[in-house]
Amino acid sequence: MTELPVRIAKGDEWLNVKIDAQKETISIPKPFNKEIPYKSIVDLEERKNVLTITLKGKDPVIYKIASVEKVLQILKKMIAMSCSAYRLSAYFMSPAIRGGVFVTDAKWEKGAVAVLKTGIWFVSPDKQVCVPLKEVTKIELTKKDLEKKPVDVIKIDHMDASEVVTSYVLCPISTLQILLNFLKDATKDLDMTGEELDTISAQVAMLVYSAMDTHAIEKMIEISPQDLDAILEKLLKMGLIEVVLVRKEVQLTPKGVRYITEATNAT
């Protein structure tokens, strides 16, 4: 039994309690009085220092748990290794590449891969990493050198803080193919046929991927601000982009014109 100090959301409040993380269950004391079997947990999400766990059922019950990183590491490991999920033993390296640059301290971790409703969890005795399914950009079977020999691995590209990050999974090829199929099925909602966008819209999407701002895109493909806004709105509805900054087009009011005129005359 491991007693852990946490804060749990109850309505608009966060209550300080000590939970018991046992072999098969989590016990939450008053005012919750809840015994949660790990097998009843169907999803686990992490955001900053808050874990969100979802229990199975017709009307899923959700608990938000906050604590220090050391406590959350214990909870993440125990839940990911025992919850209701597709899970297998494997080696993983995550992150291996960030923004096109190899991560200097990246190494193979021996542990497990667990695929839940919203994320792919990599879990080892010392590390827990979650890749949200909605952030995955590509999954493929490829080769990677291991002790100077090429081996089959699954390569997972995903977004993290506006950067493309690459993670790798290594296990026997028979299991690897099963995992690949499962991961592709879990992320199939993100697939596109390539026929949904016209040439100009696809070009705009490519320029956005290249971190080009809207003014530069207008000049690059010689398009009006109105036409570009229409394309961006379409990409937004398709879930291909998200808004990070709202651009305002302005002009002076009569009061503004008067101010500038008087200021100019004064000089």
C-alpha cells in the first residue's frame, strides 16, 4: 500500500486528501469514499500537474488529481500498467528527435506501451511519457540501427509545443506488426486521402507548416487577404489548423485622423 498526498477536484473546489494506491485499486477517503479498480479505468490524460482519469460506464465518471511530479509519476506508472488498455512489453525511445535534431540523452527504455482512448503511454520504471492521439502526425514501420545492426521499429511522429517530435518502439517483429495495426486503427480519424484540398489550399497548408505568417503567404502565392481568410477558415473547419493569433485590420476614425493631423501640424 502506498499513501499519496494529492488534491482532487470536487465541483469547483480542490480538496486535499491522501489516497491509497494499492496493488489492484486506488482508495479515495472522505468525502469521496471511492474504491477505484485499475481495470475500471479506460483513459488517462496528463496536463501540467493534473491527471484526468476516466472510469468505464454508460455515464463515464471522471476524476482530476493534482500533485507534485514525484507523486504523479507513481500514479501514472501504476495506472498505465494495470488499467483497461491495449498493452504490451517493449523498448521505447521517447523523445528521440525533436524539431529535426537528435535528443542528446535519448536512450532505449525497457518497459511497456499502453494505448488508451486518448493517448499512447510509454512506461518504464523511471519514465512515463504520453503522446496524445490527436497530436500524432505519422506512424510507420521502419529500420533503426541498434548496435550497428538495422532492426525493425515503429516510428511515431507527433506534435509537441509546435515542434515535430519522433518516438520509437522496439519489440519482436510479430508483435510489432500487431502494435502497428492497432496504432493505425486508433489514429484512423486523423487520416486523409489527399483529395480533400485543392491545389491552392494544399499550398497554404504547406506554407503554414513552414511557419510562414499570413502576410508572407499572401505575397508568396499572390492571394488577397479575403481569399486567404476563406482558405484558412476551411482548413480550420477540417481540423488541419488552429488559431494562435487573431489579426486585426484597422483604419483611422475621424478622431484618429484629427489627432494625427494636429500632431503633424504641431511639428
